[in-house]
Amino acid sequence: MMLEKWFARVLLICGVFSTAISAFVGLNVGTDVSNLPSPIDLVAILKAHQITHVRLFDADAHLLTALSNTGIEVIISVTNEEVLGIGESPSVAAAWINKNVAAYLPSTNITAIAVGSEVLTSIPNAAPVLVPAMNYLHKALVASDLNYQIKVSTPQSMDLISRPFPPSTAGFNSTWNSTIFGILQFLRNTNSYFMLNAYPYYGYVNGNGIFPIDYALFQPLSSVKQIVDPNTLFRYDSMFDAMVDAAYNSIAALNFSGIPIVVTESGWPWFGGANEPDATVENAHTYNNNLIRRVANDSGPPSQPDIPIDTYIYELLNEDKRPGPVSERNWGVFFTNGSAVYSLTLSTTAQINGNSSAVFCVAKQGTDSSKLQDGLNWACGQGHANCTAIQSGQPCYIPDTLQNHASYAYNDYYQKMHGIGATCDFGGTATTTDSDPSYGSCKFSGSSNSGTSLIVPPSAAFGPVSPSSKSSRLQVPETGSLVLAVFIFVFLFDVNVYRFCPSLIG
């Protein structure tokens, strides 16, 4: 009878996944937020934007209840503070499963448990109990007959890989070899997946100029700047792919294979301090839109081309109560009223089609400020660009940077004049892009939310909600007052296919 039951499960899963296997984009949901919307309003934001996969940083009872009967697939988390107790006691692990998992099934679609967050690099003293904690939680799931539905893993940072480039020779920091070996053995034995937090933003800003920013932003590289692994001759078009491949090769270096990687965190901050010049709206817009396009093509990195990279963007809202640099509080893609921080093409269908009809002219990154100022002066003067929107108090004045103002002016001139032969050059300080640089209420000339481009309507104002509009209730427009585009279209299939139907991935 048990064999028949198991076989029926496998047939069901394989039958479903044989029809379509596609990568998805989900969102991390952090709650370290001032004026945090209620759980009902948070879920309303997710549903309004058709977000179907989320990762929580804990197992909040109110949020899990609000997620019931939505169909949204949920990764819940054991906090770092809880890891020690669970890793020392099977009974504590069983109680945690009963309280935070079994109590919400089947109405809340919990699919995985993330044990801690970057435990080895953030709280190394808990390393000895990390694998025991994972084992105890899995055994508690087995006892409740939930292990087929819910997988257990633990998110790890790229900092765990001491030699990320070239990817072919990447390896984990040998200090943690025994623990990592135990993690990989657990993942293989339970048919789970490796959770990786991969941030090209940090790879770029901490890289001392080794790699160009275009490489971090998924932008095309010139022929003289191609990034090639000298050992495999694999060409890497993005730092993201190189990071994922570095993790795959690090796993292989410990003689493990067949363990898929899910990127549990990736993103780009849209605002930073004076010493964080790369944390900009334009870069965040470019990175996240290109990340979604990358995931939507359903391919893996060069070493694993047949394994798509399921990815969770960091994050839903700006966690403005987090400590650290300014950028740490500005990763969110939505404000607390549910409006977008910047235009974000979330539909995977739209990513394939793109917004090919629109081309924008923007200031190049890293351009000499004096040349940029000259270009801005010319565009707003002799070039007759309409620069009203970048004046103080106007919708495109913030962020008050030369790069932002020049981009707006360059584009306004270009949209008016390129039809009669004008170019996007401005003394070598400008370049064209098909990514709409509009944000909040700042609309660049040539931007359009019509047609099939499926752009998320941005916020009515750039920045947090003003005091007069703060509310614990989500401001949902009446039908017809705002045409919401189709946002995240995520196929309702997950990485479990790799575990039960290996023949489907070649």
C-alpha cells in the first residue's frame, strides 16, 4: 500500500510537470518596515501584481493566515535565532513544524523551509548545529507525511565561495568543508535544492573595477570586454550567470552533482549614500528588468544550460528600519501603498517580447562630470530640450544628480530630433537603451504603458508615501480608474520536477 501511494505521487508529479517546465521569478517579503501594511494588505499587493512565489524571512502567523487560499507558493524561514535551539533538539524541531507548517496546511501553500539566512558567514558559531537542524526538521516533516510537499534547505552567501572567478575553478571556503559536505549530502538525500544568495551589485562595487558595470547589469559587452572562462572557454554575458556557475562548480568540487540551484536573493538598490554612487533608480530598473528577462528564457548557466534558474528578487518593500548603509534600506520594488518604485516589467511573457518599439537616450555611467554638465547645458539650451521636469519641485528633479538630469534632457532632445537625423552621443556621454528609464511620476519622452509592453504602473510620486497619504490600508483604485498591466506571470510549477522526474531535464 505504501509503495502504491508513493508511485501514485510520482505519477501525479511527473504527469503535471511533463507538460511545462519553466523558471519563475518570486519576491522576498521582509517586514522590517515603518508603516508596514497589514498582512491582508501585503497579500493584496501580491495578488494585485499576480506574484505567485514568495519567500518570508520568518514564519509570521498573521501573514501565513493571510496567504491562505491564494495559491501563492511560500518559502518560510527558520530565523538565525531559532537555528540553535532546533539543531539541539528533535522535539523543538517537531514543535516548530507543528506550529509553523502543519497548522497552515493545506490552505497555505508552503513549499519549502529555509533554515537560517547565510548562517555560515553571518553566525558561524551556529555552524555545528545547522545540518542537525535541517535533519530534525526533515524528520518532523516525514513524521507528518509532508516531506513530499515541503523541502528543506539553507540559503548561503556568495561569500562562502572563496574563488568565484573563473567559475570553472571556483570552490567553497575550505574552513567550512565539513559543514558544506553535510549540507550537500542532506540536499542530495532529500531531493532538495541549494539556496544561493547572488548579488552582482556587491560583486561589482567590491570588485575594484575588475569588471565593467554593464557585466553586472546584464548589458551587452563590447567584443574587447567579453568575459570568458580560460579553462572551459565558456563566455559569460552576466555576472549573475558566472555566480551561479561558480556555485555549481563549487558543489562539483566536493563530488556532488544533480543538486539544482535556486537563487533565493538577488536585486539592486535604487538609492544609496554619497559613497554609494551605483545605487540608483536607473541601475535598479535595468538590473531587475534584465534579471527577469534572463530567468524567463528558461536556460541555465553555461555549465548547466538545461537547468533554469528560479530566482527571488530582493525585495518587495523597502525595509527602512534595517541598519547599515543607506542602500540597505532601499532595495524594495514597491512602496507600501502597492505602487512601483520604478517601471518594472514583471510579466515573463512581456520579457520575451520586450518593449522593442521604444528607444531611449540616457547618460552613460562613469562619464566625466564636466562633460556631462556641458551636455546637459547644450541639451537644455541650444538643443531646445524641455527641461522643466528636472527643475526643483518638478517630478524628475529627484534624485538630484547630474546623471539623472542629463539622462532626462538627452532623451527629450533625442525623442524630438532623432527622426530628422539627430544622434544620441552628446560628446560621447550618452548611449541608447530599450529599458524605459521612467520612474514614479517622472515620465521620459517616448515612454508608453500601452500596447503589449506590459509595464507596471509606477508610483504617483517618487519616494515614500507622504504623511497625508499614510494608511494601514492598501489604496486600491476603482475599476477603470487605473489599468493595471499583467505583472508577474509565473508558471505554477516548481523545482520539484528535478527531484521526481530527472529524465525531463536531460
